[in-house]
Amino acid sequence: MQLFSKTDIDFISYRKIAYGISLVLVIAGVVSLLFRGLNYGIDFKGGTEVVLRFEQEIAVGDVRQVLRDAGVSGSIKSYGTERSILVQTDFEGDVNQLRTLVSNALNDRFSENPHELLRIDAVGPSIASDLKWAALKALLGAVIAILLYVGIRFEFRFAAASIVAIFHDVFIVLGIFSLLGGVFDVMPLDINQSIIAAFLTIAGYSINDTVVVYDRIRENIRSQKSGDYPKIFNTSLNQTLSRTIITSGTTFLTVLVLFIFAGPAIRGFSFAILIGIVVGTYSSIFIAAPVVLDWQLRSKKPIRLRGSS
């Protein structure tokens, strides 16, 4: 299936503009990370998380005031609907003690609007620290595996450019999470294990699209043997454009449905994937391949891909 046949878009001529846009987005994300930081979920900061659902709509401010009067402090906000409340607290007592404290306080104040405690999760500080390091090791392991795979299949500069593209994608998504974290009650954008899974998914999706482009570049280098690398790269990007748009578009629509209808529990995950698809598609076209080209133009060394003569 071809959405675009025989396109002749000069992607390479726009690469410096794309570099500038990416640099602005990455710098904005880094500044936000330095000054705003990230909203960590209980997975990575420890604490207790309680999800409540009332029979009728209820004001978050009223619930917040009642629980604070009962000695339960922390983040208290809507959770997807006007009837559901998410409580994140560093309450130091037993989980059963917290359950009783919350239930009694709410029953006394909102007897005409019964509630149900849907979930209560607790993570200790040491476990949270272990989970954080495990997440960092998972991300580092994925980057090393991708570097080795692309380096063996193509050559080092292709591998290095693919890692640049992956860091570009992850940093932009992370920056958006920092900028928007805590802004929307229906989508708090906390950094938890599901978001780490989203980052790994983004890295895998990005490298998959990038490798398709790299494969076409290799094929064209083999067949043309002209040494006109800007033309070869541009031709390769145009030849893979239809496949890129179809794959990204169908995946985007699927995740969009998940984002809209799947509920607040995985809304942050699906939001990260949505942004990652857009950014990953952009980086495959305007970052991964152009970085390799600029590297070649500066070094003046011919590209010797695996299996090419």
C-alpha cells in the first residue's frame, strides 16, 4: 500500500532547521527538568496511594479538607471522573490504619454520599530507591543493546546517530512530562514504572523506524555507487516515507483510542506513547539519517556498510 508514490521532498535541505527545532525543544525540557523537576509516583518516591470512588459527584476540595483534618496530607485530586479521587500521601502508619482513618473520616463527613476504596498501594523508601535504579539500568541496557545491534549491522556512525535520535525522543517526552506534570488532574503525568515502560517502547519504536531508513540507504549505496550521499539519503527518505506514515499513523490511532477510553490508570503511559510516535517519526526523518550524512560530509570518509562493497 502506497499513500505517497514517487515523492521528491528535499528533506536533507531542511535538516538544519530541524536541528534548531529539536535543540529548542530539548533545551526547554532540560530547563524544565532543572527548575520544575518531575512528578514521581509512589513507585519511585515511596508512600501510599489510595483510589476512592463515590456514588455521586463530589468536590475535590471538600475531600482534601476532610482528609487533612484527619491527618492525611499529600496530593489529593480527581482521578478520571468527578466521582473518583486519587490520594497520594507519605502517611507513615500501617496500611490498614490508613484505610480505617480515611474511611471513618469520609463516612462521618459524607454519610449521604457513600464511597468505595478501590485500591491502596504502599511502597517503602528503600523499595522505591531500588525500583528507580532498576529503571535506570533497564534504560541503559536498552541503549547499549541498540548501539551494539546497529553498530554490527551497519557501522559505528549509524549506531551513534541512532542513539542521538533515541535520546532526542526520550528527552523531549521527558521534558513535556516535566512541563505538564501536575497541571491536569485527569492526567497527572507521574513518573512511574509504566512510564519507564513507555520510554522503552518509544526507544524500540524509534529504532525500528530508523533501521528501515538505514536499510534503504544501504541498498541505494550498493546500487548507485555514485558517492553523492546527499542525493542517496534524500532518495532513501522519500522511498520509505509512505511506509513511515502508514506505520506511524495506524499506531497513533490505536494508542489514541487507548488514551481516550482506557481510563486514568494508563493515561500517562498512552500519552507518552502518543508523543513518542510523533517525535520518533520526526527524528527518523530529520535527525537519525541527517546526522549520519553530516558526519560523513565532515569526515570525508566513504560509508562502508556491512555487506556493501
